[in-house]
Amino acid sequence: MVGFGALIRTALAELVARRQVFHSEADFQHELAVQIARLDRGVELRLERPVRVPGARPINLDILLRRGGVQYALELKYITARLEVSVVDEEFMLRSQSAQDLRRYDILKDVIRVETLIEAGVVAGGMSVTITNDRGMWSETRKIGPIDEAFRLHHGRTVTGNLAWGAHAAAGTVRGRESALVLGGSYTLEWAAYSRVDAQRNGEFRMLIAEVGAGR
């Protein structure tokens, strides 16, 4: 029986053949769920599933997978830089989401959400998957002491432990994300190619996978 992690990786590898670009994160979520279902009809899928954690607020998972009573959590991010392109007669108009520092924080928070669910015994394992055409997400910064230094996601970096904003971070900049993040595990970040479309700028899409618990 193929593990959940391997199943999702295979789904992503096959998905790119028909979807090189997505209109939105919801579009990505739906198409990946469809691809997983095509590969394994024995897997139950629930999108935007609220999951209760003892002593905490429910967590809304992007996709919850279940097979034979075993559950697996899947969190997704689709982060875009400006791109207008036509792919197989379908027009895509992606806006720049900017605020890269906040996007990095949110990706790492997804990993912690999966860790929390595993610790609570709700799921056996999980995965965070990010697809982006914003090269700032996978490239190392030239800035000295950026406020999001702890949250940087450049290729080859290992993230673990307590991660907090720089002392000079303005309150308005990090509003709603003030809390430090504490990763239980250690993750070496490896960005892989997802797709490339014909565009002068921002036509390259890369993918980051952080697998947690069972199937790692």
C-alpha cells in the first residue's frame, strides 16, 4: 500500500502535466484533491475540514486524507508574483501577493499545525506543500539582519526550534503574527521544480514540501 506522503508526491508529479499554473490557492487545492482521488480510490478526502484539538481551537485543514481509519493532514500554500500568461488557451492573471515575510511565517505555521495534530493523536502524519513563482521565497537574501531572518525559507536552510521576529520588527508589520513559532522537528528546505511557462518574468514555479511524522 502506498503511503500518504508518496501518494501526494506522485499526485503532484502527475498534476503538472495538465495544470502548470493555478488561478488561486483554492484552485490548487481542488485540482490536487482530484488528482489524489484519481490515483487512489480507497482514500477519503475532505477539504477545509475542521479538526478538534484538545484544549485548543479547531484547526481547519486544507485537505484531510483518510484510509482504513488512519488520517493524514495536508496544508497548502500558493504564493504568487505578478504573471499574465495563457496556457492551453486558458488565461491566467496572477497578482503579486508581496509581504514575503508574512508568507514565510504562514508556511512554517502550517508545519507546526501538522505537528500539533500529530502530537494530539488526531493524524498519523502530514505535509505542508507550497507552490510559488516568487523567486524571493526560495532565494537567499542579500539584506543584513532582515526582520524575518528566523523565518527565511531559502533552499538548503535547516529550520528548527524557536523562531521569532527580529527585535526591530514594527508592530504594524507583524500584526496578527506576533507570536514566536516553535518547531518540534528539524526540516531541511529543498525547493524542487514544479513548472515553467512562457513569460518574460515570473514564469518559473517551484515547490517546497515539508513532511511531518509518518512517511517522512
